[in-house]
Amino acid sequence: PRLLDLGCGQAEWLLRALAAHPTATADGVDLSGPALALARASAEARGLAGRLALHHRPAAEHTAPYPYDLVLSVGATHAFGGLQGTLDAAARHLAPGGYLLVGEGYWEHPPAPAAVEVMGELADLPGTLDLVTRAGWTPVYGHLSTREELDDYEWSWSGSLAAWALDHPEHPDHAEALAVAAEHRTEWLTTYRPTWGFATLLLRR
Ligand SMILES: C[S@@+](CC[C@H](N)C(=O)[O-])C[C@H]1O[C@@H](n2cnc3c(N)ncnc32)[C@H](O)[C@@H]1O
């Protein structure tokens, strides 16, 4: 099977899939050079580099001479202007009978205006599924991130950045890293934490 991750980041989804499926090959696409460098290093460390091609380009510009059996895009729908654009792009890349794994935020409760400013316009969960099905997809599984998982994600994000800053007191980016971590933590706690959810949906068409 061939796998494609649009907005793969450090390619953790692809690396786990490749480890579990020894005949699979994968393409990962991302705008971030540092994320792709980490992806490459993990692929090499896990003996998977021969089956993972990484592409440093906007996800919307990815072209391939073959269709994919599984397309993933988790937390990267902004690369296509939102969920609808991501669903359309995935459909173009998918082989007949293939699967799409898409991860997108939604409002679990009506958001404060400041939360919409941070996260953008999102639907609630039924509205999200409605958009998906109207675009011609059938959900065959889904995972709704728990509060514990969302909190873990946020603490890992701001916490690892803060820890890096504390470990590098002489680095020219020390103060900025601490400030960004603190700003993000405050934004998360004061704006979207009470109302934001994240759904990862497995779709067929
Ligand atoms: C929240 S991260 C998710 C990463 C990965 N999908 C995961 O689940 O671990 C979003 C990723 O989308 C990437 N990204 C943002 N805009 C993009 C674009 N236009 N084209 C490709 N990647 C993009 C970012 O660089 C980042 O790595």
C-alpha cells in the first residue's frame, strides 16, 4: 500500500504505519524544514527511511504519478483553506477503495469570540460530520480526543519549548522561546480550552 500525509510534521503517523505494515511505502509533505529534518532522523533511527519520501513543499502543490491507498491530514486542514478543501484534495489523491484519515477541530460548546479568533471558524461536531457526508464521504470510524489527550498535547507543546529555553540560557532565542511558550499557554487556557474539541475521522467514499 501507498500512504500520503499532507502536513505530516515529524511524520509520526506515517512512521508508525510503516512500522506496522512492512510492505507499505509513504510520502510525507510539509512546509516546515525543521519538522522534516526530525522526521528523517526518526525514520533513519527506526530503520524506515527506505520506505519514506519527504517533500518540502505546500501540501496543496503535491503531485504524484500514482494514487494512494491511505491519505492522512491531521491538524493541517489550514493547508487547504479548511476541511472542505482538504476533503477535495484527498479525493484527488485517493485510489478507488482507499481511506482518508482526517483530523480537524470542532466546537464542543459555543466558543467565545476570542476562541474563534485563535482557532478560526469551525463547525460543531454534527456540523463537521454533515460537511463530510455532503462531500461524498462515509465515516467508518472516528476518535474524539479526550480532555486528557488535548491537555497532554498542549502541555507537551508549550512545556517542551519552555524546557528547551531553560536548558539553553545563553542561546539568543532563550527569551523569545520562554515568551512564546507562556503566551501560547495563556491563550490556550483563557480562550479555547473550554470549548474546543478535536476529531480524527476515518473516511471512505
Ligand atoms: C499541528 S501540525 C500536525 C502535524 C502532523 N499531521 C501530526 O499529526 O503530527 C500541522 C502541520 O502542518 C504543516 N503545514 C501548515 N501549513 C502547511 C501547508 N500549506 N503545506 C504543508 N504543510 C503545512 C505545519 O508545518 C505542521 O507541521
